[in-house]
Amino acid sequence: MEKGNTKGEPRSSPTWEGLHQWLRERVQALIQEVLEAEVTELLGRARYQRRAAVDGPAGYRNGYGKPRRLTTPLGTLTLRRPRVRGLEERFQSRVLPLFARRTREVAELLPELYLHGLAEGDFELALRGLLGEEAPLSASTVARLKARWQAEWEAWRRRRLDGLQVVYLWVDGIYVKAGLERERAALLIAIAGLADGRKEVVAVVPGYRESIASWSEVLRDLRERGMGAPRLVVGDGHLGIWGALGNVFPEADEQRCWNHKVLNVLEQLPRRQQGVAKALLRAIPYAPSRAEAEGRRREFEAWCRERGYAGAAETLGRDWERMVTFYRYPREHWRHIRTTNVVESPFAALRLRTDAAKRFKRVDRATAVIWKMLMVAQHRFRKLNAPDLLAKVYAGVNYQDGIEVAKEEAAA
């Protein structure tokens, strides 16, 4: 590869070994050209061209500011921001804002790395490897970003939710052990399934465990910010969410998570029997109709009675009506609403980051970081199946065993 010339212009042709450096120099030169073009557009004349005597814009070029480093996914670029004098208002570049030091993509890279297991103390080393030795990054940079995430979370939790057509709402809690606080705190999370098929995080709130009072506060806040009642709420076996729904959204249907139910039942059985029991239990929610699901339930209860495991049978039957609500919704959506996997999946990575002892000194700091990681994960949320049916559910269409019921049948 040819070396760059004395004016700092990019090399003329790349080789495989130097391709990244060549691209970085090309991008640097292109951005510098755009900065120059921005001033030319502002003043209405090129460099060294005289201003028209009467109607030409005021102002003139006045050299450059100090070299600026801008960190991008391609690496760190060095740019010279043109200075303009003689204007009524200060020249503000749209391409390179005055205090910008990194692009939005790089700022989003930090929570992405944290989400995938990079400890805070390793940020600087890792990012310099990705972005170049010139990258203006340090532990204090990360600390400032986390402070900014805190402010962003505060603004996000106050945003209006008017217009959200919430069909399904998945709720769950994640427990965080903060180093300076004795008791674990629950972060109460709610993810909405919307009528257009999108999934959106609507609540990340610290609460005192998963109590009725805590969940009621979360739901009231959602209602006060404009969110209407969801058609169906999916949660685990904690009584807090169900009591809160009665207080705030009593019209919403309720579905308990089958994954949690299976674990609860297996806890009542000796380990040697759990393999067989798990297969029997998991077959129940995959039955094609509610009647068949209840038949499979009776088979499991009979299996338990024959072996003297009455506690397991009793646990399965407890709160049964909330276990089979999903049969009143489209078959295409059952895979989404039988469990709280919509929340549990992003939580799996979050728990890897939050289970480390004393990672956070205070729960409020944990909340902002977990919120930011959820915002990163939200970009990869898959849409719900059959969005056309979501609109029907939102409109109040009735279903029986996953099949739409005609209005006449529903009325009868």
C-alpha cells in the first residue's frame, strides 16, 4: 500500500492487511470535506472567493479550531473544525457538534459490551482495541456515561404512553443484590406486545419485592401516563401482580407462566422422578384444546396418587383457571403467552451481569444500567406472530381453543 502523502491525504489504494486503516482515512477525509462544504453553503462562496458586494452573506472563514478526535465504529478520526467569524449567530456544525467526542453508535456499544459480559474495569482496554489508541476513553468516561443513562432512564420513565395499543403485557421481577444494601431489591419489568406486532419495554421500576403495593404503583403509573388496559397479562406465580391487576386493570385477563408452574410442581417430587414428571407436565400446555389439557392434568394427578405425591398434584391444580386462559386467544399466539419467556430471555443475560457480588453499590445505579441493557436488547426483539390477529384481539374478537368464534356463537 502506498503511504499517505505529507498533506495527510488517504492512501490511494488498499491491501487486505491495511484495509481498515485505508477505510478510516477515507472516512476522515470525507468528513473533513463535508465540514468544508458546510461552511461554503453557509457563506455562499468557496474558499478564497470574494463576497458579492451587495447581497452576499456576511461572515468569513477564520482558520480552524484545534484538531478534534471523533471516535466512530471505524476507529478514532482526527478532524479540524472550520471557524467562521462575522456572523450574527455562532456557527454550529450539523455534522460535528461542538462538544461531540463519539458517535451514537459508539455510545451504544458500551452497554452492548456490558450486556455481553465485559467488566467495567476492562472497558478502556477493550474499546481502545476496537476504536484505536487515540480513542478518548477512560474509567471516568464510562462513569459519566452511566450518569447519563441515569438521567435518560428518569426521562424515559416519565414519557407518555398514549396511543400504545397494548394487547399482551408480560411482567416479571429481577432481584438485585447491591453491595451497600442488606436486602435484595426487585426491579419490576413490564414488556408490552402491541397490535402491530412489536414488543416494547414499558416499565423498569425498583420496588420492594413483588408485592401488591409495588405492582399496583407500577400499573397505576402506566395508566396515568396514558396506557390503556391490556387484553391479557402474563406473569409468574407471585400473588403481587394478580392483586395489583384487580386494583388497576380488573378487566384484563390473567395467564400464569407454565415454566414457573412446572418448576413449582417438580419441587414437590424426588429428583429420581422429575424426568418422567417433567415430560408429563410439559405435555399439558401443548394440548390442542382446553378439554384435552384438563385430561392430561388428570393423568398426571393419577400418576402422582399412585406414587403418593399428593403435594405435586395439588400444586398443579392450584390457580388452574389462570393456567389455561391462553386457550381463549389465537392459536398462533400461544407460544408467546403460555410463559413469561418474552421477559425471561433478555433477563438471562442481565442476570449474568447483576449476580456478581457487590457489582452495584446502590440499587438505583443498578436500575439505570439494567434499563440501558434492556434498551439495547429491545432492538433485537422479534415481532409477535400473526400481527393481523393481534389487531383482532385488541378489537375484542373472541376465541375458543385458539379459533375465532363468530359473533353469534359468542353472544349465545
